[in-house]
Amino acid sequence: MAIQGMHHPSTVDEAVALLARDPEAKLMSGGATLVAMMNAHVLEPQALVSLARIDEIKGISILPDGRVRIGAFTRHCEAAACALLAGTAAVVREACAQIASATVRNMGTIGGSIASDDPGSDYPPALVVAGAVVEIASVNGRRTVSAGEFFVDWYTTALEQGEVVTAVMLPKPGVGTGLYVKHVRVAGDLATASVAICLHGDGRIRVAVGGCGPTPIADDEVNAILSDDCGDAALARAGALLQERADPLDDVRGSADYRRMLIPRLLTRAVHSVHSTQRGVV
């Protein structure tokens, strides 16, 4: 099916108005995900709405209250190199740096990536563990959704018909650090399994597992265990709990059993690495 129309709005309001007039139109951000799906004939849109000319949704800035705003059209490579993503917000920078290849990082955007919600992608667990909020626009105005509620199911987000992601907001970066580790079948692939982790200055730890279910796996009990004790017994208990909460699929990247096996190993690696980083060892 040939594309019959290519629209280039210059404002968010123009973009959502176009989507309201043509429900079959598809948004195009950087194009890394959409073009691949079109080439595979998974999607065959008749019209595209490009976000490339909307300045409001580009770049990373600090809001007056100290939060970090990442515009939806910010490319992965920009986020991976941004010094504003420091302290606990570094988990997002670390995830960006491990997305696919340099070519994809130079083309793809955070908005396009999270809107597609591939469970093996790198943003979901990093945004959940960072406490991010997703800003969404439509002809009815704007709303925000926590990252934990934005990712709903396999390839399904909280986005409704006619809505567009405009930004991701992170809490004011706190003292501490964040890391992201993942296991891949081959370099540049989506994660077979991954772990995002934040270690706060007061010793609190938050973790989220990616690639092992329809949405990132985050658990308050696991966070409490690791915040209190990161010894071998505590790590084993936390890893077992995350394995229980996992709901992975068998696919070309690994079986469900293999993914469950990876969880405690990646968790241990992440916890040891984040403590070493906090001490300035690495």
C-alpha cells in the first residue's frame, strides 16, 4: 500500500489535529522503529505525520523545579551524551548508550521508541526505575502518566487513539548513581533480559527487569531487600522473587526458562557494579 500523504506539522497542536482528522495516519518520529515495521509489512500506513519540525519536543532541559525534561524527538545519541542525566538519572543515559547500533542511536528518538513498547527495548526498565513520567498530548489537552502505568502489555501502552508522546520527565537527579546492564544474543540486538538499577545516596536501591514479561518487572519487596542488605543471601532472595514475577516468552533470543535463569545473574552484576561505581572504583 503506497503512502498517500506526508504531513509536516510545526507544532504539537497541529500534529494532534492531523491525527484527529485521519485516525489511520501514523506518527513518524526518528523513523527507526516505524520504517523497520513498514519494511517488514507489519504496518502499511496510508499517511504519515512527521514530528521532525516541532521544536517543542526536541532536546533535554532542566525545569524550574529541577526535573529533567527529555523532549520526545530527542535522539538516543543526544541522551546518551547528556551531562544533565547525572546521579540517579544516569540510568537513562546508560540505557540510551546501549540501544542497538550507532546508526540507530543517531536516528531513533525516545518518543518513538517508548510508543512502540517492545518489551526487549532498553527504555522501559530504565524509565520505570528512574521514576519517570510520560507527557502525552491530544486535541483534548495534555496529561501525564507514570512510566510504570504507561507500559501496559505486550506492545501496548497507555496511549489512546490520536495521542502523541511529547516528553519524558525525570525527577530532579538525586545523589547516587544509576546503571543499566543487559544480555543480548548478538551485539546491537534487543535485550534477552536486562536490569536497570538506581542506588540513592541514602542507600535505597530500586531495580527493574526488562525483556522478561510484557512490562518491566519492578517489585517493592525486592527493593526493600536490596536496600537493607546486598549480601549473597539477600541477592539470592531478591533474584528468586523477580524470577517468580517474570512472565517471559520463548523466542529467537531465548527461551522463557533461559530468561528466568538470567535474572538473578544480571541482578547480581548490576548490584555489584552500582556499588563499585558509587565508591568510585569504576
